[in-house]
Amino acid sequence: MEKQKNFVAVNYINCTPEYQERFEQLFGTRAHAIDLMPGFVDMQVLKPNTEGDAYLIVSHWETEDAFKTWTSSPAFIEGHKRGFEDLRKAKEEGRPAPMKSDFKTYKVIAK
Amino acid sequence: MEKQKNFVAVNYINCTPEYQERFEQLFGTRAHAIDLMPGFVDMQVLKPNTEGDAYLIVSHWETEDAFKTWTSSPAFIEGHKRGFEDLRKAKEEGRPAPMKSDFKTYKVIAK
């Protein structure tokens, strides 16, 4: 039976042009720790076809609770370690943040 | 074999508060004409959990060409008939547009 996909989280990420390659490399080599979280269904990383638009990290969950449990889990910290490290370094060196993210959540109401 | 999902189109739709119920009803009773288009994989209609955020109509396609063929097909006009009619009526009656849409396209670069 196909898993339910009621809850969707979209992380809208704007990268500086010089950070894009690194950003794509981080997701291309992700640890897949999220895949083991209970209630996780699947995710896609979407690269915009128009320069300057945000990348979308779309994750599907069986329930909102499953998503919330993940965002406060050690796996969340571990999975974002390299990106968080890049942000910390930029701040320490007085450079602008290489990426900015904006999380929004949704319910699937039709297919 | 699972179909490829390389190309993703996201239609960001902002509805006026009074149009939301009608908008959801239109998608809840959609004709599914798009489902028969060659290269169509699947779609989801996402309702924002935060009031005022856009609805997302996310469609997955095997290729960009398949998507473009659909947007210029009779099935596209037919599938959007009721929404287009609502927009036309509002314009005729001098009311503000009940919804505004913004199409963006993406490539899936990681899962």
C-alpha cells in the first residue's frame, strides 16, 4: 500500500551565486539520515530553471508530528552539519551568509 | 519501473480570502485531463498551513517538452476553463482578480 503523503514541508533556499556549486554538492552527497526517520515518505531537491529563484527542498511526511520530531532530532543537526558550518564560518569572517532559508508547510488537498 | 521525474513545474497561486473555498472546490473536482498527457507523472495541490501564503500546484513531468506540449494543448484550456471563467467575470464586473498565479520550473537534482 502506498504511504500517505498528507504533510509537505518546503524549504526555500536562496544561495549566493558563488555558493551554488557547494550547495548542490552538499545535497548530492547527503547522508540520507532523514530517510530513516519514522513517518518520512520522500524528498526532492529542486533547482530553479531561472537564475536567482530559490532552490526548493520538498519533503513529504505521513503527519506533521513526524516532521516536527525530525526537526528537533539529533539527525536534523547531523544532516545539516556541513551547511551550518559554512554559515558559521562566513559569520566569523564577516562575510554575508552564503544561503538563506525559509521553511513553509502545506497539506496535500488534491492529487 | 518507476517513471523519471526530472522536470517539475510549480504554479504559485494567491487567492483572495473569499475565493479560497471555490478554488479548493475546483481542484477537488478537477477533470484529470492532465493525467492523460504523455510524459505526465503526477501532481499535488498543496494548501499552505500559514494564512496568506500561496497554494502550490506541483506537477512532475518526464521532460520539459512534455510540460510545454501540455501548456499549449486544448486539454490545458479545457482543464482551466472554470478558473479562467471566474477571472473573466471578475474583470467584466470591475472586481479585483480572485487569484494570481506565478509559474516556476525546476529540475530534480537530488532525492
